[in-house]
Amino acid sequence: MKTLRLVLGDQLDPNHHWFSDVRAETIYVLMEVRQETDYTLHHAQKLIAIFAAMRRFASLLRDAGHRVHYIEIDDPLNRQAIPANLDSVAELHGAACIEYLLPDEWRVDQQLSAYAAAANVPVRAVDTGHFHTTRDEVGHVLGTGRSWIMDRFYRSIRVRHRVLLDAEGRPAGGQWSYDAENRQAWPGSPAEPADWRPHHDHRALWQQIVAAGVRSFGEPSAGDFRWPVDRAEALACLDAFIRDALPFFAQFQDAMHGSARRLFHSMLSFALNVKMLNPREVVARAEHAYRSGAAPLAAVEGFIRQILGWREFVRGVYWARMPGYENSNAFGHRRPLPHWFWDGRTRMACMSHALRQSLEDAHAHHILRLMVIGNFALLAGLDPHEVHEWYLGVYIDAFEWVEMPNTLGMSQYADGGAMATKPYVSSAAYIHRMSNYCKGCAYDRNARTGARACPFNALYWDFFDRHRGVLQHNNRLGMVYRQLARFDDEALEAIRMQADSVVRNIESL
Ligand code: FAD
Ligand code: DLZ
Ligand code: SF4
């Protein structure tokens, strides 16, 4: 009895139990489909990375003796949708049963369960083990209260998985978090480590994608493509990160710099999100670096918190809030994205750096996503759904389960504070403290009003002024509202006028 097993483009985990036995009657099916390339406009590197990694995975499965049916994007028999292709492939091979791994996006999960319900052969979903927690765990651990606290969740997962604990089950070093030690700007040393990622020539694949008519944006960089596309490459990247960058990871986690794009970040999110790496092994490698004295506790705890804490937490928020989360818009923001989100051409040095980097590399580190691009989007009242679509397309690591809560919840506060305890916004002061952007900027970071005033400044105060109704009773914002109360009517009116002029002229900032 033949069985078809569907492997999606973000399920490239060779250690899944599916692949432990070679069986002639099992056929693995992978498909490049317009359904997935077109649900949002993707960055060119994201398309190349997914297809290259899928093709490599299929070829490694074949090398291991498995039977694989691979459908390329321009295959004349490609029906460009997962259900239709499953029907064709099942018929072709005379499959009596279809299995799929639980998808990580609600959209595909719905589609496959509807397919299973209507199919005329049995269709079975199989769990994956790609995470430390189950889909519905955030809801269960934290109850149904309005606000969820990541820290509480993180502690419980650390205890359950016995990560960074001492023999008595207490947190290593006595503290659960060393975040307070980790907020430094980068003074230029230690030097940013050399880029450890592999080099690939994917020009032929890119031509095939373009010829098939798939639309995209951003630099393809196909001739010197820098993302890992198989597990061996991802493991080599993990090794290099642990050796060269982890010791400084947390100290400079929030730093930004015009000439250091990666700083001490791992660049592992793509490998993790397409499951070439398992989060358990990444966490274990980091913990080993601490235990063996290769990296300080604060650095290791900070890194592990991102994976064991934030990554699992946002996934739980996604499943607890879907469907409907995608329409969150607590502030009723409706302004369209300015054109320069697509080319980086703005005189704001921080935005230009962050956007150009995103468009050139399909990556920007967390604080650029949160405190530069997301910060501006929220202060300027950009439509959160458009912002979400942009983030979903532009980053190599963007899959809805992780991108949506980060964008709508953490960055845009569009869910009214279900995920973040206060909006992540700042004036120029924070950006200046954490980066060297303001030095070369056409705008004056110290000015609030006037032609050269940094747009972030008036927008920041105007944001809190406009949203008093929603925010002024938030006890984490007491200081902000006390400062706002010190502006006299004239100063407040000048801020409002300046903010109005900024958003009216947003296309030419
Ligand atoms: P590092 O800084 O080295 O961190 C290590 C790992 O921790 C990452 O690889 C990632 O797996 C995990 N991690 C860190 N922060 C988060 C977080 N907030 N949520 C989930 N995992 C986290 N991350 C994505 O993987 N996909 C996205 O689509 C995505 N969209 C984002 C959108 C916004 C608005 C913001 C503010 C953050 C977003 N993040 C997203 C989180 C974070 O910015 C990226 O995971 C990180 O920049 C990836 O680069 P890195 O691998 O070098 O991460
Ligand atoms: C992101 C993506 C893209 C661009 N293309 C494909 C594809 O052609 N085939 C495929 O199986 N997966 C692709 N993916 C990843 C899927 O979007 C992802 O597997 C689902 O959304 C589930 O998370
Ligand atoms: Fe950004 Fe304002 Fe600084 Fe310019 S002055 S880099 S716009 S924060």
C-alpha cells in the first residue's frame, strides 16, 4: 500500500522520525507552488533560499534511498496549489493514503485539514517536534488573562526542559534573566566577526523563478548567495556563531551600526524556521558554551531567552489568537506605507540604513526591525496590516507564526497590549544612544520642530498625545505622561503641527 508524505518548504528536518526507515512504498512529495510564492510579495532571496533548500533536501533524501516526487515551479504538470498537486501525485502513484506534517501557519493548516476532510483516501496529520512547546501551550500556561507575560512563560519552559539550572533546580548564577546587563552601544570593538555563512551560485535557479513569472522585490544576490541551504551548512554556521559571536551576543544585542550589519547576531533564524536546525540543539550548544567556559552566562542566557522564550512564546500567541489576529488594529491606524519602504530612499539615516539592509540582505537584526522600522511605522500611524505584509515578505526568516505576533503585537501594539506591556517607541534620543546613525543624518536629532527636526521627535510626543485614551493609564508609561504634562499649550500645539507636517510629507522625508 503506497503512502504519500507531504513535506512543506519550512519542514526540512532530516531528523524527523519519518526519515528513519527507507520504505519503497513511501513517496515523499515536495512542491514549489504559486500558492506559496504569491500569498504575499516575497523578497527574491527568500524565494531562492526556500527553493534551493527544498531541492537540496529532496536530493539528500534520494541519496539516502528514499523515493521522492519533486515538482518544480515551471513543471508543466504543476497545478500550483498544494491540494491539486496532492491529488495528481496520489493518482499518479496509486497512493492509498496521504500524510502531512502539521504546518506552522494557520492558512495552510486550515487548507490541509479541509483537504483531509474531503479527500477520498485517508489523510493523516503527523506532529513534528520542531518546538519545545505545543501550539496551544501559551494559552494553557498563562491562562486566559488579557495580557501575557513572556518572562513567566520562559521560566516555566526552562524548568521543564532543565535549561541553565543548577543542581537544585535554581537558575544558573541565581538570576533568571541578565537582560539589565545587556543594553550597550557598540563602540567599534570587539571587531564584528567575519561573515561565516556559505557562498552559493544560484543564478540558474533565480532565472527559473523569474521565467516562471513569480514576482518579488529586493536584491536576489543570486551569484553570491549567502544563506545556508542544508543542515550541514546550518551546523557549520551554528559552530561559527558559538565560537566567534556568542560571547558578545547579549552585550551588544540592542546595538546598531551603519557599518556593521550583523554585529554579534547568529543569523540562524532561517535555518531554525525551515527546521534545518532544531531549537533544542541550538539551546544545548549555547548552554555547553557556558558550562565549558567558552561564553559568559549573561551572553548565553540572553541568547537562550530569544529561542526558548521569545520564539516559543510568539508561536503560542499566534495559535491562541488565530484566526482574526491578522486584523488587529487597536489604534485604528490607516496610513499607507510610503514608497521608500521599497527602495530605502529616505533622508532619515536610520531608516535608510535599516531599509536598505533589509532589501539587500533579506535580514536586519531585531532592534532594527523593532526600534527603527517598526518604531517609525507605529509613530507615523502606518496601517498595521500593510506593515505586517511588508515584514512577512521582506525577511528571509518570515513565516506568519513568528512574524505576525512580532509585527502586530510586539512592534505595532496593534493587539492593544496582549503581547507587549507598552508600545516599543522612542524619539531620536534612543536611536542616537544605541547607534552612529544620527551623526551622518540630514535631520537634527536634538530638534523637535522646524524643517531639519528629526521626524521621530515630534511624532513620538504626538503619538502619546493622540493616544492618551488608550495609553495614559498604563503604569509603565507614567513617566512619559508626566513629561508630556510639562509641555505648555503652545509647545504641544507646535508638536502637533510638526507631526502633522511630517505625516503629510511622508513620501519626501
Ligand atoms: P539572533 O539575534 O541571533 O537571535 C537568535 C534567535 O532567537 C533567532 O534566530 C530567532 O530564532 C530567535 N529570536 C530572537 N528574537 C525573537 C523574537 N522576537 N521572536 C521569535 N524568535 C526570536 N523572527 C523570525 O524568525 N521571523 C520573523 O518573521 C520575524 N519578524 C520580526 C518582525 C518584527 C517587527 C520584529 C521586531 C522581530 C521579528 N523577528 C522575527 C524576531 C527577530 O528580529 C529575528 O528572529 C532575528 O532578527 C533573526 O536574526 P538572527 O537569527 O541573527 O537572530
Ligand atoms: C515561503 C514558501 C515559499 C515562498 N514557497 C514555498 C513552496 O513553493 N512550497 C512549499 O512547500 N513551501 C513554500 N514556502 C513555505 C510555506 O509557505 C510554508 O511551508 C507554509 O506557509 C507553512 O508554514
Ligand atoms: Fe534617525 Fe532622527 Fe537620528 Fe536621523 S536624526 S538618524 S532620522 S533618529
